[in-house]
Amino acid sequence: MENFDVLRLDGHSLSVFLSVCETGSISKTAVAYDLNQSTISHTIDKVRAAVGDPLFVKAGRGIVPTEAALSLVPRVERLVAEIQGLAIPESYDPRKDNQPFALGIQTPAQLHDVKLLQVKLAKIAPNVRLEMKRAVPQNHIAQMLQEKEIDISFVINGHARSPFLNRTPYGQDELVVFYDPKVRGPIESVEDYAEATHGVVNFGGNSKTQIDIAFEKLGRERKIALVAPTTSMLGNLLAGTPAIATMPSRWASTVSRDLTFCKAPIDLPPIYYDIAWHRRNEHSGRIIWLRNLLDEVGRELYGEAAHAQKNP
């Protein structure tokens, strides 16, 4: 395998390399390509010889890409996408499509967006079924897209970052304070906010929220009284209690009618929404069409300025 000519690498070998990078597994890649593990290993050996790097090292029961391998991923992705693009028709006719679109959503607040999307789909692609799947916790979005469980997904605040995903801005919202006006009044000061009991949603993962960071800057800690697995359940639990919840303002469209909201007494950064898809679909006429339709939905719901705002 010495002095292997890099030009002898083909699209299949590069695609296998990307799959192993993404899954961290020879066996999973073998299943995905319907090949045996020795064939996948041999293919990776060819890529190793061509680039002069081990590419992968053992980590626990799996393998992880080396820094050199990770640096190759964006370029190899572009090459594979261009090769795949040769075989994908540039045109896509939604009227002739009868396959479902699987859309990842993270919160019921996005149901309003989905309704508008469905209205547009029904007019343009009447035979297409829209399937919604919960894309939580957020670190599972990349896996769901990689395993083709979903075609495209809403992403909140820049989560699901991966060299294998592409994304585009969709919209933004502000964080406000929800409460039951029959039980308590609005939050009027920082002291009110800090002394109140809070309800939160556990989306999975251990990362700090923007609200936790804001409280740390105040030298305070939130008093968590309610923890719910979903936003809809949190709304139901909050009603009839003195607890408050800091959530995106669009939550009001799906939350219990017993709740209202007021402005937060501290500066909180906006919530950014992106649309994410797997890079292998960058040239897919079908996914491009769906992205454009979602782009249209985002502009109608959030306006040009909010829609174009990039997530920092």
C-alpha cells in the first residue's frame, strides 16, 4: 500500500471514510453499505495509504477520527456531494412525489410553523405526507439525520453542530416570562425574578441554558420548583401555581390559556432557529425544494430581518 496514488481513490472509498468518521464504527458502516467489515477496513486502509495518516484511533469500544481525518471531512464532503450531484436530477416535481417528508421538531411552539408548511404542501404536493418526529435531546439531531430518520430538522440556538450537517437561518424569537395571572402578578423586577419559583423543561443533556448563565451573572441561582419532560406538560403544570417559566414568546400559541406572559426583567439573548440537513443531501432536488418551502414559511412567520439573522 506504499506510495498509493491519491487519484486512485474513488467516490465510494471517500463515502465510506465519511461514514466511519460519522458513526465511529466499522461495523455500522458495513451494515449501512451492506458489505462485510473486512471490505470496509480494506477501503479505509486505501484512504490511509493515500493521505498518509492513521485516520482513526481506538476509543473505548469504538474508534474516533484523528485531527487530520477531521480536517479532511469538509473537503471530502464537498467532493462526494459533487459526485453524488452528477446522478441526481436537477429538477424535482413535487406533484409527482408520493414519499413522506420527515421533519424534526423540538418544541410544540413550532407546530404553528408546521401548520403553515402543511397548508403549502397540500396545495403543491398533494400526495406527500408530512411526518413530524421529536428531535430531542438536541445532540441526537445529527444522528437522526445521519440515519435518515428525518430529512430535515428545526435546530434551536446552534445546537447539533456537526461537520456532516449544513444549516441556514430560519427565524428568531425572544424569551419572556409566563405565569398564571389568577395566582400571581407579573414579574416587575430582578428581585421578583430571582425570588420566584421556576418551571423548566428537561430536554436532555447537561449544558447550561441562557437563563442559567444570566442568573450566574447576577450571582443568584434559579429556584427550580417544576421539571417537565415536554413544554406542553410544563404549561399544564404551571397553571394554578405561583411558579413562572421563561420560554420563547411563540410558546403562547400552544400553551394553556390560563397563562399569560410579561417581559423578562433582565437582558436575555434571542432564541435563534435554524434549519439543518445532512450534507449528503446538499444537491438533492427533493431536499432543496423542501428547504426553499421552509424558507418561504420562515419569511412569512418571522419577517425578513429575523429570518436572515445568523446564529452567532
